[in-house]
Amino acid sequence: MAVTESEAEGAYGEAPAVHEGILGRQSARESAARTYARALPIVPVRARGLTIEGADGRRYLDCLSGAGALALGHNHPVVLEAIRKVLDSGAPLSVLDLATPVKDRFITELFHTLPPGLADRARVQFCGPAGTDAVEAALKLVRAATGRTGVLTFTGAYHGMTAGALAVSGGADDVRVARLPYPQDYRCPFGVGGAHGAELSARWTESLLDDPKSGVPLPAGMILEPVQGEGGVLPAPDDWLRRMRRITADRSVPLIADEVQTGVGRTGAFWAVDHSGITPDVMVLSKAIGGSLPLAVVVYREDLDVWRPGAHAGTFRGNQLAMAAGTATLAYVRENGLADRAATLGARMLARLRELKDRFPCVGDVRGRGLMIGVELVDPEGPSTAPGTGSREPRAATPPHPAAPELARAVQRECLDRGLIVELGGRHNAVVRLLPPLTITDEQATAVLDRLADAVTAAARHHTHPATPLRRPAIPAERTG
């Protein structure tokens, strides 16, 4: 029997039956490719700010934020007002690539935020509605502009799910793509970490490009994430990013910065490349720029604009509601200093999470930038082996223990039981990720960290003593936000 909207949103006495019924029909009808629904068996019916209310009457603190798309959280008043204004105006909602006042305002606000040196000589291409569409467009653009075909990318990258985006991500093979080592401290591919590891990564890149026998011809472009998100929340060192900028500029290789998840204040700067001061040749933008609605664009240097009319298009590239919501979001983040707020609050959250690391051997690493935070779970009883060496000899830093994806899943479940929604990521899906909205309050941040700490405590105890039944304490519903 069909469930009406009023039944799904009310009738708390029957809420569990409504909740289970909807989940059961989803399982029976939807694709096996669904992901978040498997780990997060909830049925959202209302949301505001950080808080989601489920059909079962429970409230959750949402640190997934639409995989980072909700910079201002759910249903922020300025976003709703912008959407209603367009709806009430009678303006068309989808206009292909025609010029409109709504689009003009969006582009003006977007260009106002771009890194110095790009906005005054940039072009913008509206793509299909997802970030992966923008990645495809960026790859086509640099190939057309340079006349070359190959692309440099980095291990652990995630750029989307279409064929070209998958090719430059970590999960697919493509002979046109050369993969480079991405610097990180905890699981350094060279087994050294720090500035030395980043230097070795840069030297590897230079050698690959300059060695005539490397088998890698001069590529059409290099694509990178200033912070690898799905790869495990790995912030690129600023000096390394500046080095990549010099390497590519010296060889006339366009540098593509994928800011789909890192953009719009998420990392403590409006764009993550701002931390290093570099100006990429191409920026790929989506998620938060649409203010929670589907929107994706490529911004690039005007001299790369060699496309012929119709060379890249998409039916829904003229989404007026998304542009209005995006304009409101960009302006609100900029005018209210939310990037600086993300930097300050993120630093405090990381400091407290590092205290958690000191308490629990199963917390291998805590890292992040701004409000893009990762906690890597490990098996403390497993062998500590420096990655890539196959040896247990000591190195400069203590080698990491093996990743513990089962423990990470247990932490995610314990978080959900306590009314906290988190995502998993990383090479082995063993990194608990926090992507709260930039509007999160100090009190809400404390609640998030309290629930996460409690979840780690319970999961670690259960993981160590699997025969011991857990008593899962009821946590009062969070009604702020």
C-alpha cells in the first residue's frame, strides 16, 4: 500500500511501521548500486541546518551534508528565499545555455570569489548537473586546447563515476592516464612522510615528464584534489601544490584543480587552492556551488577556450533554481566569513579528536583541513609495515598499523545509534569522515564529538571483546540547528 507524505511525516505511533515499510520497498525496488542507503537505514522527512528528522521520529546530527554539497546545511533560510523568489517571479526554470538575470548574478558572484589571476581572464562552462560531468568537460577542454591526449592523475583520487572521471580516479585503468604518488604522512608511499615524502613525490613527477624513456609523453593536463576526500581526507602540503604548479607551468601542462568537495569554504579558505596561493588553469566546481541543488561548472583561462559551439553541452545546464540557490550560498559564505569560521572550528575539532587518538590505539591517525575531517581506524595488533617497502625495518616515523574497515563500519553504526550520521572513506574504507555544514555551532560541534567519542569507545570495546554484549545508551534527541 502506498504511503502518503502526511503518513511519512507524522503519526509517531505508527512511525516504525512507516519507516520499515519505506526501507523495505527501497531494498526491493532500487538498484544494487545504492551505497549510502545500505550503511544509513534512515528515512529523512524533515531537515534544518545540521539536523535531520527521520520517519521513525528520531533526530540525527548530519555530518555527511549531502557528501559535502550542503555548505549551509539543510534548508537554510537564504537558500529557500532565493528559490522562492525565482518560483514566484514566473521566470523559466530551465533555459539550456541562454542568458538570464539569474545566471548573470551567479557568474558575477562566482567570479568575485575566484583565486587572484583567474577571475579577470576566465571563462565558465556550464555542464551537466554533477561534478563528474564537469570533470569530463575539463578533460575534453585540455585535450582540445593542447592537442595532446594523456592526463596525469594521483593515486587515491576520486573525480566521479563517468568513464573519463573513473579513468583519472583510483578505481579504473586507462592507458591514457599516468598515476603519480600523492603525498601523505600516515601512509606515505615512500615510507618517509613529511616534507621528504612530498619532495620525493615531486621528483617522481619531474622524472616521469622529463625522462624520454618513461613511456609517458607530455600530457594534456594534470588533475588533482587539493584535499583528497574519498581517498581518506588527505590535505596536500602547500609547498607540494606550489611545486606542482611550477612543474606544470614550466612544461605548458594545464593544471586542473578538482574543487568539487573542497570548495566554498569547506577547508578554511574559499577555495582549497587559496591555502597555497596557486592559480590553477582550470577549476572543476560542483556540490556546494548549487546551494544543495544540482549544478556543475568548469572555470578556466580564456586562452584555453578553443571549443567550437556545441563541443560540450547538456540539457540541464541552465538550472535556474540551482543558480539562484548557489548565488545565495556563495554570497552568504563570503559575507559572513564562514571559511575563516571553518578554519577556526575545524582546528579545535581536530585538537579534540587527537586526544581521542591518544586514548585509543585503534585510532591510527586524525587529519583534515577546516571542516573536512578524517579519523583513520586501524588494527593495533596488526603488523606495522612501512607502505611500499615490504619490510618491517624501522623508518623515520612509526609505520602505520593495518587499516580496520570492519571497525570503521562498527563506529559508523554506533554513531547512527547515537543520532550521528558520518561517512566512511579512504583506501580501505577505514576512515570515518566528518563533513558538517559550515553553519555548525560550537555547541553542535561538541555534541558531534561527544557522540563520535562514545561510538569509538563502544566499537573498540566490542572489537576487542566480540563476545561482550554492548549496552547502547539512549542519547537525547538533538533539537538545535
